Amino acid sequence: MSETLAEEKGRSAAQKPLAQTTLMDKDVIECPYHTYKKLREEAPVNKDPVTGFYTVSCYPDVVKALRDTAAFSSNTGKLLTRPEMRAGPAEDHGGYPSVDTLLTVDPPKHKFYRTPVNKVFSGARVDQMAPYIQQLVHELIDGFIRDGKCEFVSQFAWPLPLTIIADQLGVQRSGIADFKQWSDALTLQLNGLATREQGIAASKLILEFQKYFAQVIEEKRARPTDDIISDLVRAPMENGLPMNIPELLSVISQLLVAGNETTASSIAKGILLLIRHPDQMQLVLDDMSLVENLTEEVLRFEAPVKGLFRVATCDTALGGVVIPKDAPVMLLFASANRDEGQFADGETFDVRRKNAASHVAFGMGTHFCLGAMLARKEMNLAFRTILTRMKNLRLAPGHAEPHHEPSIILRGLKELHITFDKG
């Protein structure tokens, strides 16, 4: 398979001297894998010359840092936002302040935010949800199967997980168009590339999100139902008191984003990978028992989260480099997942890979993604049903090179135009 233009540019960017190699390069942002390989080979722990943060690119070092919550703190809530955007128009116009919860707090406080939502994402609960998820998958495919074509991201990849997380939160499906806008605004703050103007526009949308869910919170306090928000409003923190509204909004925002953005990205990238690797697609078509391993290999090969940040709490040696206290550290999950020391021939997409599930796409340890089992179930059912119902999958003419949303954190497709035999 020949390289796309983006892959060629990514390869060219990786030819620069190490002192000029930065994750902020636009060609690296679009296709980072050549640069990740360069970093693994030349500087597994490296100080980015543009941002000043340290990158960790090899599997063993990433795993070590993920497990060492004492030396590598998750308290990174303000790290990516620029100083002039920190207060944000949402707060200035009567919105609620941003607070650290779930992803951005360390043990032991972390468990108080996580415990109320654990039961929703348990293996038993997710297994019970399978028929409901399957029905949604069929309904979405029914909407375009007779056309023989679709824009897969907007017509399937994001509506599926977003509808599911809306149902689990206990809010009306009729609002999912707004939820998508709000989720996009929240992720914009994570991409590390937003202009001030984009940040202001996003903050106005986040204010809308806050007003909507603050009202939902009050309704659930008065009339709780069987959903995540009802559980959250009743959950006691370490002081015995319930979470306040800024804390609740923070948790809900993370669930909204994590519940749809990363799963949507992985489903879309999985379909693109199968189209670009027809031999691998045929292997799965010939043996549907490979679907679960396909899911793991998609997560390994194209991690939806390129990496997450930590902050060094003390001078800490990692990979032979001393990282100074208070330094920001980016753990490159997407690079670790292709480390050939862990994954033989790691740059190859292989649906029969024996150890595909040892990827770190969901993190590891205390902050392991609480929605991992739900994401896997959605991906498994989506891939199996798509391959069964949508025959002869291919890229639509004129759309041979899909592009990604610009972000140093996330790796989601902007759109994916595909065609298939009419059903």
C-alpha cells in the first residue's frame, strides 16, 4: 500500500534534526508515527524544543510513569490552556469555574469521583446493554444502507456513542446535536492549538453546556432516576457532603467527551484501516471470531488519544533522563502502542496479533479508562454488523485521503466518505 500525501509529509518532518523535532509541527500533528519512531530510537524521553514539555515514547517508560502516580501527578487541569484563556468567558458571563475531577486528580481523592460511575461501566452492566447497543447500530445503518454511501463519521461513528452516553446520563436524545457541539467545544480546549478566538467561541458553547446540565442536576436532585447524573448528585465525597455543581459539571463534561469522542474516533479509524488493508478485512470476513481482536488492534494501531499529560512531582529519572520537578510530561500512548520492543512489527496492522490487547490506548492503573468495556462492546458490535450488512466497503471517489482534526492530544477523523453495495 503506497503512502498518502500526509504520510509522506509526516515522514519528511521526521527527517529534521532532533533539536528541531516537535509535536507541534502541522505535518506531525496530521501524521505523527514517523516522528514517534524517531523519538523511540533517538530520544525515548525528550524535551520538545517548542513547547518545553517532556515526551515519553517507549512502552516500558510510559507504563512505568502511568503506574507511578506519586512521581507523575495527574493534576494537570490548567496545563494546556493558555494564560489569557484560563478564566474563560463562560465564567465571566455567569458560568461555573473549572475544577479538577476524575482525569485531573490523584489518589485518594480520585476514587470519590470515580466510584459513582463505576457500576454503570461494569462488565455485567455492559453485557446487559448489548441488545440495546445492537439495536442502535442497526437503526443507524438502516438510515443510509439503501443509499450505498454515507459520510460515516457524522452518520454513524459519533451518533452511536453519543446516543448511548446521553441515555446513560439520563438526558433526552433530542439534544444530541447540542451535545455534539458542546463536546467539540470541550475537546477544543484539549487540542493545544486553539486560537484565542476559537477559545472564546468554545467557551460560549461551554456556558450553554453548563446552563443545560445545571438544570438537569437540579431536576435529578428533586426526582432521581436510574442514571449516572442521579448517582452523582447523591454520591458523598470524602467530607461526607455531595459534589457541588462545578464538580458535577466537570465529571459530566469528561463523561460526555470520553463517552463519545474517543469511541467515535476508533470506530471510524477501524473502518478506514479495513478499507486500506483489504487483506485484513478479508481475514475478518472469513472468520468473524476475529472481531474482538480487530477492536484491540485498531486501538493499538490508531490510539484515539495520542497521549496525556502528567506533571513531575519531584526530580525523577525516566529512560535515563532526569525530568525536573514541576515539568509537564506527555506520555505518548500512540507511540508506545507501536514500540517494537513490545509489539513485533509494530508498524503493521495485523488483526491476528497475539498481544494486541496489551496496548495502552485506555491508559493503565488508577486512571485506566472507566468506559473501556463499553467502548469495546460498541466497537465489537459496530464492526461485526457493518461487515455483515455493508458489503464491498471502499472510499468514495474523490475522498481517498481523509484528514484528522488538528490536536496534539486526540486523533479523530474530520470525515470519512465511503461507498458500499446498496442493501
